[in-house]
Amino acid sequence: MEKIFGYIKSNKFYLLGFFVLFLVLLINSFPKGYVFSGGDTSQFIEMKNNLRGLFYNWQGKAVIYYSIFYLLDILNVSNSMQLSWYLGLFIVGSYISFGIFSKLVFNTSDRTRSLASLFYALNLYTLFVFTGNSSFSYYPSLYIFIPALSGFFIKFITTENNLYGVFFVLVVLLGSSGFANVAFVLSFFIFLIIIFLAFAVLGIVKIKRMLFFRLFMLGVFSFLISAYWILPVIPEIKNGVEKLRSSDILEFNYIIRHVTSPLMNTLSMTYPSGDYFPDNFPYENIYFFKKIIMMLAFLPVAIIFFGLSRLRLFEEKAKKYFLSFGIIMIVVAMIIAKVTPPFEIINHYIFSIWGMETLRGFDKTAIYFPFILSSLLLITLSQRENKKWLTVLMIIALLLPLPFYLGKIQQNMSYRFSGASPRNKDFRKSKLSFIVKIPDEYYKIRENINNDSEKVFIATLPYTSNDGSGISNFPKWKMYGTDITQYLYNKTLLPGNAGYFPDWNFAQAFNDKDDIDNQWIAKLLGMMDVKYIIYHKDSPDDSVLNSQAKIKKLENEGRIIKINDNDYFALYEIKRDYRIPYISWQNDSTQITGLTRIDERLDKIRNNSQGALFKEINPKKFEVQWNKDMIGKTLVIAETYDPNWKAYAVSKNGKEKEISGHILARGYANGWQMDDAGIDYSNIDHILIEFYPTRLLIRGLYMSFATALFLLAYLLIYYYGKKRNAQKNQI
Amino acid sequence: MVKKEMLKKIRSKFALDSIFVVGVVFMGLFLHWKIAEIVIFTFFIWIILNPIPSSYPAAGAIFFLILTPIFLISGNAIIADQIAIYAYYFLIMAVIMGIYELKKEKEEMNQ
């Protein structure tokens, strides 16, 4: 008991910080019945039904993060309440993580640690994150782990004690969801290099051959423990970078010039576009405060500059660490600035290096800046503890993200309302919102769809205006982003706005084609193994106007059968004759290339196809029955073409051989022609179709698990040895 | 005699530094830099050749940092942006001077 009181007494300010965070959470609770969806991320609802799918579809990425929400879902924590958990995990996690960093690297007084950790958790950058659209997902979770990872890394390179390396690697595992966007791996790697070089310049790190060996081993163990998500990513990295370079959705040269943060914004931690606080200011009654906050946004950096001007009064260690972080700040600010003055030339060359284009987004590099500032503030405050006014300034700096303390960050502060006048910044008045209420009608059709055991897809129509990335647009309930209703059903959703055929969007063609005879759409969707169509009446009026009569005609002709009809959508089932099963055999290689002779081609494909008998081992692996009649035919799986889908001929003695001749089938899908001269077709037992990254995922899982076990065993042996030595010394 | 030689040394260092500085000015003019940038860069080169306490450039950084939001809220975002860049330049100078001071302190301690 005495120990507990002693701990509370010596950590009272740090514990008080948790209370502040709790109040922030309380005041920012989310309205009951609402969920978060907008832009290219949405809240993962119904996690207890979706975690398995997420594990396979995302190849293990982010599964650790979402396991928490899986547990919450099992405990019947509502989706609205889970939003507070996203915020809570982020700010409390960041607070603890910075506390760990402070204890490890620069142990200060309780008050200073609390202030700097609070600054790391609640600042204009974290407010930017939580008023934007990526906040209620795994996406920004790296932020939580940056201080702990940096702390263990710094301790490792300065002390060369393996123990810190072990903790670093274990935190890499814990925070692996933050690396689900691989660009963060690169940016974090660069960040560690900058830390290392800065510490080397200041002589904090002694450059020795042995240190490089240790760093190499740290890299090896970090790779091994991350193998479960890194291995599946490897086949996709090259394609991904090339896609980014040639992407017509986000033209690279445009982005590199426009997703930049001039030094003024970086130093004040404000987002340059003006869509976020304090530019986006929702408080009508205290509007004069906007300019004050814009001025005070520079206060944290001013405190740091003050520290720099008093450097001679610092202790030697503080001086060295302060200057190291000063170097890191200079370099990171330069990278964040991209091609804005005065870095146009140098950053043009840096971002032209292969792979660096993945860091085009603001957050890929800016995510590190709050940590750098917090560290410099920590050192400054620790060295000037007797200056009460400095503490007062620090408390003012903590109040800068005002909306965190006034509450309702998504209800009235969202990026969605940035263009509205202060009185109209309200999720109830706004045309679009990130927090939306899924209409009950979407829940009511779950029984119809989820009780169906067939392996089929759900397509959505009509095509609607969107930003080109395929996101959905349902203005009737203010939703504009990734279709969150997809998580309600146990069948994969094929949103009409997304592209499946190269250079052709069938849903758009369905809207645009004036011809009322559109039976091809039912046949086409049937060919794609779509059983259900959700026709969205909640889409923009022009989209409904262009398509409703055509859908009605298909219904009247019996090509689609209405199952449910309400104000938001109509649910249809496609006529059975039109449907080709998920895995099928096709006698020919007819392709769909847009609307050219589409009816004729669809009929031909249907007549030449027959369902295959298959067993689903997991959502990305299927065992297909084989018989000799199939020689010369094409095996087709109704998944969008990806070179990573592989088919293997499994012989009677269990040996696998990859079938070559992977082709684009039916204009969009994966097909394998059964005429590979290297295969002994008489000896085939069955055919295995597998998404190759999933195979790597399973192998990676074993590697990660074995590495984690090894490191935990190391820790056990270490502590057991330490305890034994302590006992020996006592004797 | 010794004094004379010292004086000569100082004079020749000053002359060499001045040549450097003039070279920097010409380089700035040749590259069409703005006057303020030439002045700051010249100052930067000068203090590398003749180090000053880090608190001086740090004070410069604070000065420009205070000016930045003043220009920003008065509607001169472009000027504010430019001044923030000057603050950044002075930050670089202060950090370099800080590192120099630290090395010098260490050398003095070793002696």
C-alpha cells in the first residue's frame, strides 16, 4: 500500500494527465447510433463478423489493431461507443508512449514529463488527424508508437544493450498496424537514420563496427517479427509504386507540388489547406479567438527557440540531446516541405528517388514532427524548471487544440464543414458528414443476404459522381466515402463506382447509355457471380434519374427479381440463368471489352461455362475438383485480375506445380488455360487456387510467432539471471 | 616580432574571410537570390568562419518567428511564409553554432 501511495505521490502530475485525457474523451463522445465513414477510410463496424475477412483480405495487416475492436464488439460495445475507443487509444496511447520515451531517454521531473506527454497527445496535429477522415481507423496508429520506438532505438544505439533492442522489436510487433500503409515503413526507416546520424554528429553515439552489426541484427529481428505482414506485401510493392507513378487518380507531379507544407505551417503544426482548425473555426461567439490561436500556434516552437538561446545554461547531456533533436527538426521540416521554398530543388531530387514518391502524402512525413517538438519541449522545460512563466506558456500551448477541450470534434469541427459559416458547422445541418447514421433499412436485409450460403457478390448501382477513387456517394444520409454498409453483410460488395474492367466502368456505361434495352447489365453482373444488386435510391438525383427506368425495365422483364424496396434502396436478385459460379470452367476465351457486341459475348461466355466443384479453405484459397474432361478448358475465378492469384496442379502424391498461362479471363477475371505442357494432367488429384500473398502470410505468421517467442524467452532468461545475481549479491 | 606576425596572420585571415564572403555575395547575385537571402547566407558563411555564440542566431530565429504570425494574421501570408523561412535559416545557424560551442567546450576541457 505504501508503495502505491509513494508511486502516486511521485507521479501525481503524470496521473493527472490521464484525468485530463479522460475529460477530453468524455466531452468528445459521439452521438448514439452514429458511425464514422468518409473519404477513403471508414470505421470497421461489426468487427466480430469481419475480423477473419479482414485478416485474409488485408493479408494480416492491421489485424492487431482491429483485434481490440473485435473484443469490444464481442463485449457488445456499440459502434458509436467504439468511436471513443479509437480516440482514446490514440491519445492515451500517445501519452503513455511519450511517457516511456521520457523515462528512457531523458528522465525529467514528473511535471515536465506530464506536460510534454500531454503536448504529444493533444496538439494541433492530433486535432488535424481527428477532424480529418483517416482518424477512426488503423491508419494513423503509428503515431502512438513513435516515441516508444524512438526511445528504445536511442537507448539501443547509445548503450548497445540488447535488452533495448528486444523491446524495440516487440514494440515493432505491437505497433505493426501503423505500418499497414507501407509508406510509413520507409518514412520510419528514414526517421531512424536521421536520429542515428544526428546522435553521431553530437558524439552521443560512438561509431563502431560492432554497433553496425547490432543495428543489422536489429533490422533482421524487426523484419522477422514483421514477416507476417511484410512477406505478403513484397510481391505487391513494385506494382504499388509503379501504380502510384502512373496513377491518373492522383497525378504524382501534381500531388508533390500541392500536398506540401510550407515551413510556416510546419512550425505552427497547422495544416496548409485552411480546412482544419484554427482556419476552420466553429465557435461563432468567440470568433476573435481565431486570430489569437493562429498567433499562439507558433508558441511551442518559440519555447524551443528560447531554449536554444539559453543553451549555454543547459547540462551537457541536455545540450547534446537538444542539438541532436534540433538537427532532426531541421531535416524533417525540410522533407515535410516537399517542393515549397526554399527546398524546391533539393526535394525535387529527393522525391524523384524510386520509392520516395510513396511519401507524397502530408502525414507520411509530418507524423514525426509533433514527436520532435515534444522532445525539444521536454528538454527545454527540464532545464528551465525554475521558470514558472515557462510552465504557464506550456499550459497555454496545451490549450491550442481548443476543440479537444470544448468537445464535439466531429460534430462541429470536421473537415467536412470547413467551407461552412461557423453557425452551419454542424453535422445535422451539413449536406455531408463523416459521422453518419446507417438507415435501419440496410440492417433489415441482412437476414436475406447473410443466411445465403452461396459464394456470391453484391453489386451496387447506380454509378454516382465521386472523386475518381471509386468511393460511394449517398447524400440522402450524408455519406460520401468508402461504403460502410459493406461490413453489414457476409458477401463481398462490388461498388458501382469502382473499376473492375480495364478502362471501362460498367455502372457508368449503364447510366450513360441512352438505350433503354440494358439487359446486358444483368447478364454481366451474373457473369461476375453477382447474385444481389442493391440499387441505391439514396444516390444523387441525377444518377437515379439516369438509371431508374432502366432498372425498372429489367425488373419488369424478369431479369432481376425484387426482394426488398424502401426509400433508400431496392434489393434485387439476378435471374439464376444469368449467373456463372465463383469458380467455373470455360470452353473458350471470349473477352468483354466494353459495350462492343456485349450481349452476344455474354451469351457466348454463359453457354461455354460450367460451374466447378470447389471447397473454400479460406477466403483466398480454394480446392477445385479435377477430371480429365477439363483438359484444354480455362479455369476462371471471379476475382479481379491480379498476377498474384496462382493456380497449382496438385498430383496424387501431393506435389504442387504452378500452372502457367495465367490470363485475363472474361475481360476482368483470373483464368488458367489447362494446356500447360509441363503438367502431367493424368496425374492430377485436384487444383489449388490461391492468392499468393496469403500463402506468404501463413509462412510469415510462423516466422513472426517464432521470433516473438524467442525474444520473450530472451527477456525471461535476462530477468531470471538478473534476479539470481541480485539474490547472490544479497547472500 | 611575434606581435607583428600575429597581426599579419589576423590580417591575412580577415582578407581570406572577406574573399569568401564577397564570393558568396557574387554567387547569390549570379543565382538571382533575393537581397535578404544573400545577406542571410553571407552572414551564415561569416559566422562559420568566425563563430559567434549560438544565442545570437537563436535570438534572430525568435525575432523572425514572432514576426511570422503578426504578418499572417494581418493578411500577408506570403510575407509570413518568407519570414518563417528566415526563422528556419537562423535555427540552422543556431544549431551549428551550438554544436561548435559544444565541441569547443570539450576541447577546452581536454586541454
